[in-house]
Amino acid sequence: MRRNGQSCASSWQCMSTHCERSTGECGVCAPRAAATGACTVDEGCSMGLVCAAQKCVAPAILNAPCGDGAPCRADLYCSAASKTCATPLGPGGSCDGDSNACDFRQGVACNGFASPPRCETVAAAKGGESCGIVNNTLTLCVVLNSCNGLSLVPLQTMGTCPNPAGDGQQCNDNVHCMAPASCVGGLCRLPSTAACN
């Protein structure tokens, strides 16, 4: 285990369980910040806090005001209508005007192609498989890759999932890396403990 100030590639190497990285593969073991302390990611904050607007804050509870600087607790979402934390909706709930209303943790997402838009149970597709509305089921790509060919103008309700990128392959906002690799400078990189000594 490495002490604060020593180089790291993964938070698991650090006694503080936090490896502070800017953009490269290597970082520095650092202490977790207390409330209102500076942060770049959630793991840079003390347990129970999250990173919002680069400050460690306690997540907001049910019916509390929310926004960019005040995120909701993980089991809630920030309602676009009321700007307060609300309980996510299950299948059949309305997500008209608020695509975050559905309980994604329970496999439910907003089907914007439905009229009116509603929460539906989703399926997952691997690289090369169809995505969008497939057999009347909202189908998302694994690792939340973008669905290629899906568009509203002209209306095209089906596309194809790209393959997730592996170590050393190109990645971007549409094609994500397979865990535990992360996108560094446009390429997927596995944490390399040897490179950060």
C-alpha cells in the first residue's frame, strides 16, 4: 500500500483509497476531502459524500432541492419539473419532458419514441446487434455505447451497437472501454501499476 504523495495507477494501491489523477495514467495517492473540500471525482471525497461542482457535498434527500451543485442520493433523481429529489419511476411511468425520471438501476429507461414518452424495461445488446426499438422493446448497447444509425430526423428507430473498445483501442463519447480499462487520450488503457512507480 502506498502513502499519500506516492505515485499510483489505481485507488486500490493507496492507503487512502484515492488516487488523484488529472489526465494521464498515473496519479498521486491523496487524502479524501471532507465536506466543501475540493474534488474531481466522488472517490476523492470522504465516505458518504459526492463530488459536485468540484466540491464534496452530502447528496440531497427525498424532496430536497437539487441541481448541478446539489446532486440527489443514488436511489433518487433530480426532477426536471420540480427541481427536487424524487423517487425514480418504474415501467409505465411518464418520462415526458424528463428522461431521467425512470429507474435505470432497475433496468427501466425512458422510451422517447413512445407517444407519450414512458418508462419501459430495457434490453441490452452486444456489439453488432440491433439497438433502439427492437421487437417493441427499448434496447440499449452494453457499456452505454451509442446506437449507430438511430436518429429522429429522418425517423429511424433501430440502429446497431458498436463493439466496446478493449485495451489499446480507440475510444470516445460514443464508444466506451470495457472495464476496468478507461479512456485516456482517446485510447483504452488498463491501470498499469508498473508504469507508475
